[in-house]
Amino acid sequence: MNKLALSVEDLSFEIGGKKRIDSVSFEVDKGEIVLLCGGSGSGKSTLANIIIGYYPEYGGKQDVSHIRISGEDVQYQSVVERSESVRTIFQNARLSFSMKTLREELVFILENSRFNPDEMNGMVEDKAREFNLDYLLDRSFDDLSGGELQRAAFICADLVDVPLYIMDEPFANVDEETMQDYIRYMKELVRKGKSVVIIDHHVDRWNWVDRWLLLDSNQQLHDLSLMASETTKRELLTKEGIVVDASAVPKRDLESKEILLELDKVTLYHEKTIRKSLFKKETQTTTLIEEAYFNLNKGSLTALVGPSGIGKTSLFKAILNVSPYKGEIRLQGKNIKTLKPENLYSKIGLVFQDPSLQFVKTNVLDEMVLSLTAWEKLEDDQAETKAREILDQHHFENKASQSPWVMSQGQQRRLAVLCMTVGDQNLLLVDEPTYGQDARNAKKIMDKLNELCRQGVTCLFTSHDRDLVDAYADQVYEIKEKKVCQVR
């Protein structure tokens, strides 16, 4: 009986004329859980996409001796064929779904796996109850928070029994309590003899797994369990930007007492329209936040924390006046409902939780030029010169002609932050700014936000990374039991 869940031998891969994987070989035993770490853009997600068959079926050139799952060579199998032996949770959970709702997605998976149609609805209901997510079954994926999408992806991965699971940044958008729930779930998979490959930047949360593999900036793979000492391992992780000294963040005192943003008795709610019959619709209203009061001073860097799906992103939408609320939100003393949209959006910048949604140009340089011409009113030639300078400063000089949609999500987020911080906005709303980032680039992003705040910009950001919040935030608000409370 083959004891290996996964065996990859002498794998090289290139796409767009650039080598992403170079002569990589590794094995994962049955019942083993392995962490694959590496810097942003090192090729971790590319490697995962090769294992599941997305590459080279949909792009790139592969050279490999073999890729075996449970002893079977799968390198010539399609993505659909491989899905019977490996399930994936993507870094961007939204990309995991083909249908509009979780119920439809689960039925779709069962149909593809040729289950009895009469049993499908019962299986879907049972699985949703097992994960305590039956309340998500009929909500549109487009209405779910990043954390809720991540939970939905876990259900989909667990629905059909397979020997191997690949999870790309599975905890990027979930709170600590949910994280512990899914760690228990992973351990249960391993207890049943399944194997799990985890891809993550945050290595310190994975001390309990069997092995760490590091894909370095030269596309070489290292088994860190074979290293002689913890010191040697830590030095390599630091060199690759996966570990940094967070204590080096300079503390600062808020100089301005001027209030930029005020929430006065704001109640936030979600509306859902349900068709009761051919001619009758009904609107259901769910309250997310009740009578919130808080102020943001000019130049402050403020964190908004709370469990997944609690209303953090919805609060951002209310501040942009695109989500229903009661009460009053004032920007520089003016009720935002009295401001024209163009005036409001010239004062507020937003970095999406999913950065790919805000790109409109086909290459990185043009995206930056668009931001400069829109925000700073520069002529095209001036904007291009300045755009190249900004890209060089932030290590995007080799990405100028590349499409932003083919970059790693970590690179997409850094680009989105750069594009949204070139103007004269008074307020920046940044949803999970360091999601998908290694430690080095997370620090660069937060240092950039810190610098902007020193220049008088006010920033409100969401995060599940409590260490990062403790290191950078001037003040912290938490959403809990429909209330917004200042906790620091």
C-alpha cells in the first residue's frame, strides 16, 4: 500500500516567459499536515495550482518527472478529474465558487461527483449544520464577508471525501475563534488519514504541524525540518521576509485634536429581498450595528476589529453612503448624505478586501497612471514618469507591463494600496490591508499608512491580526454584539 498522499518529482514551471518553479521535489505522507511558506509572489499559489491541475491546462509550460496523488500519476489529468482526489481552498475564497449561493454550490459539487439526486438536499443540510453555517445556505456569495466566504469554502472542500486537501491562506479573513474551530477540523482530517498542505505567510501560528517547507525567492524548495538549528531556520525565514521584528515600529502621539469623521447614533442594517410568489416580494431587514458613536481625529490610524461577518465591511460601505443606515455620519462636520458623490469620493479612498475588484486597466503601469491622473490631475506624460518612480520605490519595476489580475493576491493588495494613496484624500478606508502579505511586505504597507497619517491623512483599517493592530493602531474599536466599543 502506498504511504504517500502526494509525490512531486523534479517540477519546473514557467509562465509569461518567467520561471516560477525550478526543479522542485517533495513528498507528503498520508496523515501528514505540512506548511508551505514563502515570500509574497514566491510561487506558493502557483505550486498549488499545478498540483490541482489548473496549470498548465490554463497556461504556462510545465516540465516534471511525475505528480502522484495516492500513488496515481495525475499529471495528464484535467482539473475536473483531479478534483476527485484533491480539494482546494483558494487564497481568494470567492474564486472557489461557480454558483450564486452556497446551497447551489454544494449541490453542484455533488452533481459533479455523481451522487443520487434524491439524497443531495439532505446531504447539503447535514453538512451546513455540521459547520453551523445553515444560515448562509441561501445568501448570495456577493453579500458575504471575506470570513464568511472562507467558511463556505471549508464546507465545499469537506463535502466529498478525498485523500488530499490544499488550503491557501485558510485563515486570512477569519477571527481567532473561527481559526481555532478550523484547526480542530484540520486535525480531525489528519486523524482520519487525510493529508493537508497549508500555504501561509504567518508561520508562527503553525508550530503544531508536522513539517515546514519553504519556497524561496529563487524558486528553490527547502525542508526546514532538516535544518540543524532553530537559529538557522529563523535566519532563512528572516532573509525571505517571512519573519520581521515588529518591535521596530515607532510609536507616535496624536498631534491633532481636530475631528475628521463622526458617527452619531448610527444603526447599520442589511436588507434582503425574497420572492414569496410570482407577484409578491418581501424585504427582510437584519440589524448589524446598533446606535454606534465614535470619532476619528485627523491623522489617526485606527483599527476596527471583530469576528468575521460582524459588519466591519458594511460599516465602510455606510461611510461611503452606499449601504443603508440610520443616524448621522459627518465628514469634516458635514453630513455625508448632503454631499454629492463626486465630492464625497474625492475625500475618501477605499482599498477593497478583494483588491482585484478595483483594477480597471490591463497592466500595472496604466493602473498607476490612471490613479495619478484621477487624483493629482497630472498630464499623461507627467503621470507616467511619476508612476514609474512609485513602482520602482515599491519593487514593482519588473511588473509595469504585467496584468494586475495575474499577480499574486499579496502583490495585488500592495498595488491597490499604492493606487489609493497617491491622491489628497482626507480619509482612507482599508479593508484587511495585510491579507496575503508576508511579514516584510505587511510591514511596508503599514509603514506607508503610518507615514500618510503623519502627513495628516486619517486611516481606518480592519484586521484579524492582533499583533499588527497592537503594533500600529493609535486606537482600536471592536464590533461585538451589535455594538461598537473603544477597547484601546
